[in-house]
Amino acid sequence: MKRNAFLKMGSALLACSVVFSAAVPAWADSAAADKLIFKVKTGSTAAYMNGKQEKIVKPYIDHGTVMVPLGLFKRTFGSEVRLENSNVVKVTYGAHAISMTIGSQLAWVDGRKVKLDAAPAMVSGTLMVPLRLVAEGIGASIAPESTGSLVVSLSPSDDAVDDEDVGIDADLGKTKIGNSFYQWTMNYPSGLILGGGEQDESIVSFSDSEDTYYFEVHATDQDVKLDADELLSMLVEDAKDAGEIVVDRESFSQAKVPYARMIAKDGDGTFWESRMYYNNDRLYEVYFADLKATNYKDLKKYAGLLNSFNTSYNASDKTVKDLSTVKKGMRREYNDDYGISLDVPAGWSIDNTNMYYEGKEGSYLSLNVSSAPKGSSIEQWSQELQSWLKDSFVTDSYQIVSTSPIEISGEQGLVNEVRYNYGDGWMTEYEVMVLHNGYRYYAEYSVPEKQKDDLNKFKDLMKSIDIDFDVVSDTFGNMEEDAFLINRSKTTTKTSKAYQYQISVPQYWTANQDKFERSPVEYQFVGGRFRITAEKSTSLEATVSQLKSYYTEAAKYQKDLKVEKTENITFAGEPAVSITLHQVKDGIPYSARQILLQKNDIVYTISTSLNDANATASQKDALEQALKSFTLTEAK
């Protein structure tokens, strides 16, 4: 079951977790009324936090950098600390935000890239971070004492809650936790530890400081309304699929927000209470594990915590600690490898590794960095993109609107505005180009024309992009070309010894499956696909008969499917059958062809498809040349 996604990472995850609600001591002197202060000394386990001495993991010096426990900032200043994907640590205080990665010497401070002399590291289960980076990053000052101690002081943020507001927990008066974007809240017990989660905050996990329980909260968009009984059925089916024993179950159809609960024992003997709610067009799931329970009834002591879960969020309730990083509908994202940070609309899927971000209605933003050909200009690049569009779309399926200047992260660039239509509706695309120090920085923002709100986001998204141009030149040498700008006449010859064939594949095609000693292999390109299947356990006659029967039956229910031609041909020197058809799928009309042949005991099926909107002379010629290059080889 998906609830185990983070728990199964074991003690390594919990060791990397950051204490989320360690108690903030009462201020011990009058100076603390104006400033929050902690004092540490390298090699000493004693730390003074707002006048109170506490024991910590010893600070140490690494490459000239003083490293201290990250928890000092949380416990002294009330800084918000979260751990994402088990290794990305984010610290926020007021308007300041710091992002660090365990083991990495790159960090972000208020959207600015910083290179570290020493990387954050786990020491005996405690996360140690550079003192100066975090302290100065949140606005604190550092002063040395004659004793060798370092005093870190900070004026309280205007956003901080007064001490008298402290409730069941001492985290700046917060008695509840929640997520303002996903609209949920629940009680905030003492000793709570924030664990891993998804980058889009749709999943968050917690445990307690005593390692007695663990739980996750999931929030997923769900358009189809589900009642309490349907929710219970989903819980039970999930448990059975996971091989768990269901020991208790119940649905609550009369509750303000109908929900279902179930208790099951997993294969490790752990008792889980799982709950599902449907509200706000979302499915909410709460998975709670009592790590000490010996009977399902032991979970009753956590009923108050579980019953406090609420599928709503009151922004005016100052007792709620908001776990969301969404600000004004945007979430800040980073790619350390290329030195790029940017705002992404909340609710979009996030792939920071590939710098690809996509909305639910078809809009997307994609970024790419590549080497610039020697001597090339940004104007040439702009023309290359326009030529690619002309080669990829037929005349009535694209428009080149304009080319205009744009500024990205302080650099002058160009933006092509174009429109294209695969057949299911027009898309507006902005192709943003920046050329710097021999590298091409490219952003592609594509929006269905009906999505006016997303179209209006373009300027703000581009303004949000911040690039540290030194990162790429320091990290990379010569990078690969953009696949869609490769000369379309260039090919690569591929050979399959296992299936005894050879073919020349255009280099601008993108491989989906290209292990030629296996079957199938598949490539895609703009508006088309190419696929080779080789099977040894069948005959040509049987394969052709089966395919014809399929199309005959499918045509009865798919009015837009038409088999245009079936003929016997010679292909690669062997008798073959060619089937050509035309179909409209998801509003996109396309032509497809399948060529079937057999040699020895291997039946080959070569399938091609090409959208009508992309059936240019260039595209059709690439397909034809690939088919002509297919040859059968002798077994060795």
C-alpha cells in the first residue's frame, strides 16, 4: 500500500528527519525580550539557548566552516524546518528561505545560489549545518567571545506569535498543523518529527520523538465524488492487495465530512489505522501506525489525534502551523545542477531533475541547457526553432506570431511566440532563448489557447527565473545538442543479433525503448512513432489473421477507424503484408501502417504512425528512409 512509502525506508529516514517541535524555553533574561540568542563553542556539548543551558551534539570545524546542529535555529528562534525527499533541508524565518542538500556544497539563500566550503552532514543522527550560512541567511548576527564561544542573536520576526499564545505545543503558539494549499488541519502533538514527503506537498509524513508512532497524510485531486461506503471498500481492497489482515472497519456516512476507517495488521505485525475522506474535490488519506501496539485496541489512545483531522484550513487561525510553501499561488523550485530557480504554479506536477512542470489542463513549462554551436548567434537559434516548426507541422497547423526581446535573470534574450495544432486544439507556445558563455538556456512555455489564466502567467514566470550562470560553466564541459535541432538527415545504425536485423534510425527521434537485443524497440518524434516487434513463438499467418480480426471488430465501435489498404508486398527481400489505416484518437487524426513479415522462426511487425498535422515532406521522408534501411541479417 502507498502508505508504507516512507516508513519502509526504515531508520535511515527517521535518522535524517528534523525535530519539528522541540520546546522553546521561557526567556531567562531581559535581553531576550528584544533578541533571541544562542551561544555555542566548537568541541563543547554545552549550548545556551535564550539563557538556558542544554546539551547538543558538539559543533566542529570542517574546511574552516563551523558546523552546528540545525535544531539550534528551531529551538532558539522558532525557525521553520522541513526535510524533503530525505536529503533536501529547507529553513524559513519571516521572509527568509534557505535550501540545502545533505552532502552537497550548493545551497540557496532567498533564491540566491551559494557555494559552500562544507556540506550539511548527518552526525550521530543529527543534521549539522554551516553556522554562518543559516544564521546570516535568516537575518541573525554572529559575534565571537574571548572564551572562543560564538553568540548568535536575532530580533524576533514580526510573524512570530507571542509567548503567552503557547498551547499544547511550544512551537511559537502553534497547536495545530495543516496545509493551506491542500486544505487540511489536525492537532499538533508535542515531539512531532517531520519526515519525508512529495515535492508538491501532496504527501507528508510524521513520527514522534520517542519513535512510538508514525503517520502520513495524503491529498489527491479526485473529481468523482465518493461516499463513505465506497471509501471503506477502497481501504479494504488496498489492505487485501497488500496481504494485510483487516481487524476492524467502519464507515461514517452521517459525519459532517463522510469518511471511512479501517485497522489492519501488516506483514511485519504493525497495526495501522487508515482513514479516507472526500471533500474539496480531493481524496484525503490518513495512515497511522502504532509501532508499539500488540492489539488493535491499543490504537484507541490516539483517537483524539486522528479525530482532529479536518478537511479545511482557516487562514485566520494563528494557532495553525502551515506546512505549505505556496505563496501567491506559486511554489519555488530549484535545480542545483544547472543553477536555476523559478516559481511554478501550485498544483502542477514537478520534475526538478528534468526541469519539466505540467498543469492538469495541458499547460507545461520545460527548461533545458545545452552547448551552443561555435560561432552561433541567438538570432540563428531563433531561426533554427522556426525552421524546426516548419519541418514538423503542415502549413495550416502552425503559425509564427512574432520574435521579440526578453530579459531573463539580467540577461538579454529572445522569445519566439508560435501557435500549433495537432488536431485537438490550438496551443500557444513561447520559446525563450538566452545565450551565455557558450551555453544555450532555453525555456518552453506551452498553453492550450482556452487556458487564459495560464497564458497570463507567462511574464511572471519568466521574471521569477533566476540563473547562476557560473554553475553550468563550472560543472559541465561540452553538452549534447538539442535533439529537435539535430540535422534530420543524420542517422545511427542499430543492429539486433538476437532478432537478426539492422536499421538506420534518424538521430532526431527520441528513444522510448532502444534495447535492440530485446523486443519491442520504439522511437517517437513530433506527431509520430516508430516501433519494431519481433516474436519467435508465432507464425506470420496467425499474426496477420489476428490483426485483421482486431481491426474488423474495432471498426464496428470506432467510427473514425478506417482500414484503407491491405496488400501483399516484398519487404527487406521477404514476402510481407502491409496494412494501412486512418483513425481519429482523442481528437487527433493520424495515419498508421503495419508491415508484417517472417524469416526463419521470427515474425516481425514494423509499425509507424504520423499525425495528419505533422505529415510534412520532411517527416514522411524520415519514416520512409528508416523503413528502406531495414534489413535482415544472418544468425552467427
